[in-house]
Amino acid sequence: MAGHWERHDGSSDGKISLVGSARVPLSLMLLTGTSQAAIANDLLLPIAEGASDLLGFLHSFDLHNAAYFGLFMGLVAFSTTTALLLMREQKRAARTEQRLRNELDALRGADDLAALLMGSERQLLVSWHGRDGEPRFQGDPSIVGENAPAQRALAFGTWLAPADAAAVESALEQLKQRGQAFRLTGRCTAGSRFVDVEGRTIGGRAILRLRDVTGDRAELMKAQNHLATARSDLRAMTMLLDDVAYPLWIRDTEDKLLWANQAYLRSVEAEDLDGAIARSLELLSAPTRDEARRQRQSGVTFSGRVTAVVAGHRAVLDVIERPTAGGSAGIAVDVSELEAVRTDLQRQMDAHVRTLDQLPTAVAIFDGSQNLIFSNAAYQRLWGLDPIFLASRPSDSEILDKLRAGRKLPEQADFRAWKTDFLQGYHSVEQQETWWHLPDRRTLRVVINPNPQGGVTYLFDDVSERFELASQVHSLTRVQSETLDTLKEGVAVFGSDGRLKLHNRAFADMWNLPPEMTAENPHVDTIIKACRLLASQDEPWIDIRGAVAGLADMRMGLSCRIERHDGTALDCTAQPLPDGATLLSFTDVTASVNVERALTERNEALERASRLRDEFVHHVSYELRSPLTNIIGFTQLLGDETVGALNPRQRDYAEHIMRSSAALLAILNDILDLASIDTGSLELTPEIVDIRSTIEAAMRGLEDRLAEASLNLVIDTPDDIGTFVADGKRVRQILFNLLSNAVGFSSPGQTIRVSARKRGGEVIFDVKDQGRGIPPEIKARIFERFESHTLGTRHRGVGLGLSIVRSFVELHGGRIEISSAPGVGTTVTCVFPNDRHETPSDGRSSQSALTPIAAE
């Protein structure tokens, strides 16, 4: 700030006014880079000028202007102090600016160096700020593929081998989550390149660096990859050769064994290759190996059939041993079976000759020169020819002439032309068949079969008996037709072609088939079309057609029922016959169907009645529970004497009402449980059940009855009986019902024993009493509902307890068994599945006897 004082002499009051001069802003000085000396000159020069003016002013100063003078001096002091502070801050700002300029120059140099290093080789950097930050890509993205976007670098599965991609993804996740650095080398799927993948954290950022492996290291890794591939191929080839059934081996230049497959080791009875080499076990004999070595030395592959001992048995081997650069390789093929097959083939040929001699069909084989080379005994018997003549290998023409001379051939007007035509079979390629009617009234079926090597084979089959049998069959068929016509059931036989072959009169009358239709042997489709006029159902006719016209190897028996429009019910049965035909039979079962319908309707009515009964019982049980609950509640109030004191008789009445109501509520609960079981709505609540505690809980509900009846109750369980998984409430209910039943049938002073055991995967409860026992005729019905038998005791019940016990046990997937005899007592066994193992319970005594409680 600068200024000067100006005296106004002409003023009447002699006041001095301060006129401000031009000001230079500090920010402008800093922006223009003004030096400290210039700033000081600009600030102090106006002050000096003001001081000079002040001296002149003092000459004319008076006390009237003292206040203005003090204000002026304060402004001068403030300006001076501000100028000094400004100069100090300017020096500090200059030093800070210089330091920042130096740091900026260093950073620019480091950035240029980093860009130079990044460009010196092909690489890509991916960085993340924070765990979930967006990735930032720097470098050459072509490292992951030509013209590929940088984002593809994070899709490792698209450019890395699957195993390497999984490893990189796992390591990158660890880097982001825990900051764990890693360095891996992955193989690219495109080409044979390798990429170094390095991850680390720098300055709160996760950095992933992808760089091509080049130079000697890349060549080394390629070589290692090729070596691994070659080793894998060699291992696969070795494993394949081990599975070859033929012995294989490799020898060195000194004829020592280097390698052999498993077949070779089995042949020489060696456990492994080292054992075979150490024991010098050889498959081939010494002379064979010497001969093979001699031929290999001359550069010739050894090949020969030799005998050797294979796995302790002599065998014939075809051996091939070929020289190699490092020795030789060989293979041995066991041809023992081939030799055996050849021997067996010769035996079979001899056996076939003997077999042909046993055939009734005459067989004669002629070669391409039309000479006889084989004939069986039947051929000789058929024509009565001399064996010596046949052994001389006569020609076919000579045999025909000899047979004609003996009048054994069919009579022919021109025998020469007939023989010429018959001998044309030698020039044919297809089998021919003809019939000869001989003068002695025999009929022969003659088959002429050309041989592939030339010549023909004649088969002469005497079918005279066949014709006679055909005549007998025809007569029998007529008898069967007449028999079928007398049957009331409709019978029809369809051939393998699906056409009607045989039927009786009842079949035609049953379906109103006209005689002209059945006379034409119609197809089954035509018969079905005519029958559908009386019975239009689709399904039975489709099944019948499939049984008649289906594939021969897929036809099976069929039974169905057809109801006609007039109310007639027919049972149809289809049965395949051995000759490919199908037998259909239709039986009128209208009367039995009507009876069946009546019985079905009655059964449905009984089921509805039973269902209504169950619903009624279920509904009534629910309706009775509400008032019964009120009765129990009010009885408890009376018994507690909350509404007033009761006399002894009233107290006895209240207790009697309470016991009767509790018994009635238990019966209602049992009925509701059974109804829920019947409807399938009762569900179990599985929990861990302590076996010992459950038995004791069931026993506590019967303490009064035990004391009143003077009975002993013994609980027999092992110390480590432990627990099992079941519905604890239902298990207690099961045990309570069994104990209640045992108490009811026991006499005073007797003992009731409750035992529990674990055996295998089961938990077994036994409730045994010493009562009267159950007679055999009652034992079979003991688990039925509403089956109640007093057996001469005071026990009374509605017969639901044991039925509920069985239902609950079966709901758990268990079973219940009962063992009893009159005068011996009764044992009821409940077996529950135990699919899980529990720790043993606390070591309480395995047996505890409850002393009888004295009745009041």
C-alpha cells in the first residue's frame, strides 16, 4: 500500500485529507514472478515519500489534527509489518516451488524410463486399486492373442491351458484377498508360446504382470514340454505293449535283455523285468538265439517257427526278431492253437464223413470233372450200387446209365435229353430242386447244389413217408374241424401271414360272420372290421391284431375282455402256436361278469360304510374331547378344594371321576391316533431318545397301579445303552401301553421285566410278564383293533393299546413280535432301526428293581 498526504491550504477548517495512491496486488506479484527487491522498492518507496511529506506537514501541524495523525501512523506500521511477512512467505514459496519442480523432473525421468522398459519387451500390466477395484490395463494386449482386447487377459481359460488357467485364477484370488505374491509360467493354447505370470502388491495396488518367455528359456521350456510329451507317449506305448497278449522284448547290441512286456514275463515266469534280467530267464532256446543273432549280424530279420516252454507248457511260436540301431526287437506269436485247429479240422472232416454215413439222406459229391469223389452209406443203400463200383470214382453219366438199366430212375420218353438237362447243374450257380417218382412207387426229393470249387453235390431224400403223413394230417385236420364245430367257445386259427386258416361254427355265429367271408380266408384286419360292428372298443382289437400279425419273435400270449353293445361279455385268449400261427378263443362270460359286478358294488358299499364309520369315530372323538377336557378341569378344581372343602365321600367321587375321565381321554387319544394313522396324516418327530430315561418315564405313569397290584418292575439295560433316533413321545406311549397291558394281566407279587439292548443296527425293547399267557387262538388276533380278552382277570380295555403299539413301531420302520403260552407269561418284543451311533449314557446300574409301593 502506498499513499501521500496533500495539504489543502485553502480550506476553512485546515483539515488534512488522505488520498490513496495506486496499489499493487500481492497475487499479481507472485504470478508475474516479481523479485523480492522489486517488491520491496515498490512498497517502501511510497512510504519514504510519505515520510518526506510528513516532515513538511509537521511544520504546519497543530493539535487539532492529532487523531488523524495517530491513525496514519498505525496504517504505516501495519503496512510495514505486512510487507515484511510477505517477503518471508515469498522466500518460503520460492523454495517449495523449486523443490516441486525438481520432483516433477525426477518423476518425468522415471516415467520415461518405465515407458522405455515397458516397450523393451512384449508385456501387459493389470492393476487393481483395492479388492473390488476396476482393473487397469497397461502394455501390449497382443500377448494374449492377435487383435485381442486387453480385457481378454483376465479370461485365462481362453488363452491358457486349462490346468495353468486354474492355477493362475487361484493365485490371483489369493493376491487380491491376502496380498500373497506369486510367479507362474503358463502355456498358451495358441501356438507353443509360454508366458510368465507374476503377481505382487505395490503401494496398495495389486499388480498382475504378463510377459512373453523368450530366448534360451523359451527354447528350454519348449524342449521340456516336448520331452514330457515324449515321455507320456512312451509311457502310453509301454502300457499298451504290456497289454498285448504276445511276448515282446528289446535287446542291446550284446544280446542282453533291456525291456520286455508283461506277456514275456508271464511266459518266463518272472515277477518283474529286473528279476528276469538278474536270473537270465530267456523265452527262446540257445540255438534259436544263436541263429537269430547270426542273421541279425548280416542285417537280415530273423523269422521262424520254433518250439519253446511258455509258462511251464510247451508251445509253438512264430518268432520275428528285427535288428535296430541299439540292438534288436522281437515278438513271438503263439500258434499252438492254430496247429491244434488244423489237427482238429482234420478230425472234424473225418467226423463229418462218419456223420454223413449215418444220415438217412443219400449224399453224393462229384468234382468238376463229373467224377464221384464221395458218397455216404445211404446213397449206396438207396440205389443198391456195388461199393467197388463206387470206389472206382465213376462219372455221373455212368451212374445214371447204370441206374436206368436197373429201372431205378423215372421213366422217360427221351432219356438222352433228360440226362443232358439233368447234367446242366454243373453249369449252374444256383441250387436246383426236382422230384423223382420212381417205378417202385417211391418219391425222391433231389437237390442239386453247385460247389464253389466246381462240381455238384446231390442230396436224395426219400419223401414217400412224408406224402403219406400229409394225407394223414389232412384227415386229422378234418376230424379236428368237426370237433371244433361242436364247441360252444368261438375258436379261430390265423396263420403266420395273418389270414384265417381254421375256425368253428361258434366263432362265425358269435360275430355274425357270413360264410362267403370266412371261405376266402380273410386277413385279420377284415375280421376285426366286421367284429367292431358289435364291439367298438379300440384297445382290445389293437392288442388282438398285434398278437396275430405282429413280429414272430415278439408275439406273446394275450388275454382281454370284450364287451359287446348288447351287454354280452367275452373273454378273448390269444396263444401263439409252434408253427407260427395264432389261436384265438372267445368265451361267453356274461353270467360271471354280472356276478363280479354285483360283488364289486357290494365291496364298494362296504368300503364306503367303513370309511363313514372311521370318519364318524374321528369326528365323535374330537367332539368328545372338549367336554371331557372340561370335566377333567372342573374335577381337578373340586379335588384341589379351591371352591370349597369336600367331605371324604365327595373326595372319593371326585377322584373316581378323575380316573374315569383320564381313562376315557386315553381311549379318545388312541382312537384319534389310529384315525390319523389310517389317513396317513400322523407324522413322527425324530429326536435323540435316551433309552433308560424313556423307560423310566413310561414306568412313572404306572406307579399307582404297580403299588395297588403289589407288582415288581425291573428295568434291565446295559450301562452304555446310550440313545437312538426316534419319536420320543411315541416310544414312551408304546412302552406305557405294553407295561399297562402287562400290569393288567399279572397277579400280585409277580415281576414285570423291561429290557433294552442294541444289536447290530437295531434297538430291541422287551416287556416280559409272568401272567396267565395268551392262548394260541387269541394270539393270532391280539393286535387287531377292538380285540379285548380278559382271560379271567380284572383287566378291562377297548382293545386299542396293542394295535397302537404295532402301528407306532411300524411307522418307525420296525417290527413287533410276541411270544406267549398259557401259564408261562407273555413277552412282547419291539425292534427299532438304529441307523446312527451315539455316545454311551452315564453309567447307571444295569438293573434296578422297584420295590412294590404299599397301597393306601
